[in-house]
Amino acid sequence: MINALAAEKSGGELKPFEYEPGALGEEEVEINVEFCGVCRSDLMLLDNERGGTQYPLVPGHEVIGTVSAVGSGVENLKVSQRVGLGWYSGSCMNCEWCQGGHHNFCRQAEQTIVGRHGGFADKVRAHKSWVFPLPDKVESVSAGPLFCGGITVFNPIIQFDIQPKHRVGVIGIGGLGHLAIQFLHAWGCEVTAFSSNPTKEADARELGADHFVNSRNQEAIEAVEDSFDLIVSTVNADLDWNVYIKALRPLGRLHFVGGVPNPICFPVLLLLDGQKSVSGSPVGSPNTIFQMLDFVEEHQIKPVIEVFSFEQVNEALDKLRNGKVRYRLILKR
């Protein structure tokens, strides 16, 4: 049996829950969970914000632990090896996307906490292609968020061939944004942090931002018009997107990794003037995750974390609901 923490209804407290996982598949890996991040996406499903959540729900998709068992078809991982698991727990491996190295676009991809039980448990299982060895110099306690928030903001750097000395803006200094600033700074970019909270300026600069713009200050935003090669929006809020499109240089891109609640509206002429783009992306492919882990080890990039025990899971979730986290939450066994 696997011992987990599950909610029985929307917004419900997580309580002890156990389930029988069945026989381990040939290409499956079973992980002893040591740490698991608490992500906004866990809360979204827990509270059924978009509908369709299946209960009982065992959240948890930022898993760090050690391999406890492997199926007969697993050659890339060994028992006792330190590993991480993120948003996806499997993909078909046969479609054009998987065959082309874009497993994260697979139409049959299995999400770690959608229609199955996740990592708020003593064990969790996943397909071998989505379980990743941790590099030696990456510490276990803070690594979980790299497999969701980290890869979400690292993926655009690879996909859009961002170069050192590109001028990049990051909207929002939170769970995603604080990692985006670190990655872009280590990449060699000139980084500007946008935040509606001026008290976050010190954090932004410590994380690697070269400049800080108070996004509530209209004059400050207008002063950076025609400045950026890329602006990454990490926020889950509706903003005046026109001002950020105007802040792009010719060929610049406004890119979304945060889930904006309402449809985005802007004049197409803003894009035509300078051949600008608006785009979005999810987490990255396994290959991009490997690239991220190598980069993290080389530059010693770490999420800023707060640690709770698994027994304190409901306290941690309440803190996340109330927006009081700096900047990622970790459950520790």
C-alpha cells in the first residue's frame, strides 16, 4: 500500500489516505518521496478552480526522493539513486511529438496529479522517461520546484534562443519570477524585474536583477518603452498588456508562463510595428529538463524555500492560498 495525503472534496483538508498501486509496470519507476514542493497548480486542482478535478486527490508534482524499485524495462535508473519528478509522469513515446523530442506536447501525456495520485505520499510512480537523476551538487531539499516552476521559466530561454546580453524583463517576483531572474542573470542577460510591490526590489536585485520597475508607476513603465528583446510574464493577474508590448524592441516577444485569468486584448498594430510576438509555453521536454539541471548545478541556482513537515500540509496550503509564501513551499518527510 502507498500512504498518502488526500482531499475528498473541493477545498477540503488533506487527510491520511492509502491506496494499492498494483504491479509495477515494465517501464515504471517507484520513488521513495523525501521532499515535495507545494505549487499553485496543486492548489488549483485541490480547489477545482477549472473544474474536472477527480477526488480523492493526492496532490504533489515537485517530487524529490530515491528510487525504491524499477521495472524490468528500466535501464537508465537504479535503486537508491536520487531523482526528481515534475508535472508529467508519462507520455506515449510513439507520437510525432515524443519521437521529435517534444514529449511535453504529447496528446496522451500523463500529468502527475491529474487522474492519478501524486507525490504527497511516501511513494509515487512514473514512467522512466520523466524521472530525472539529480546532479551531485544539487541539494535535495530545494530541488523540487525546479521540476515545475524552474523548467517553466527555463524552457523559453532554450526555445527562443535567448542570448547573453539580451535585455529581458520579468513580470512578477514570486514562485516563477524569482527563478526566472536567477536563470537569466546566470545566462548573461541584462535583467529588469517588474513588480507592483516596491518592497521586493531588494530581493530582485539580490537574485540578479540589474534594474527594477514599479509596475504601478506609469512614468516608470513608459520610461522603458522600446527596451526589451523578451518580457516573460509569470503572474496570474490581468495587467495592461499594451504597455508591455510597447516596451519591446523590434522583433521582441511578450511571453506568458503564468495563467492570466481573462482573455488578453491588444491592438494588432502594436505587433505589426516592429514585428513583435506574443506567445506562451508550458513546462519543457525531458531534454530541456536535463539541460536545466546541468545549468543549475554549474551556477548553483536554488529556489528560495520555506520548509514544512508533511504533517503540516494544510498549514502550508493555507499559507499559499493567502499569498504569504517566499517563494516556494517544500514538504519534508
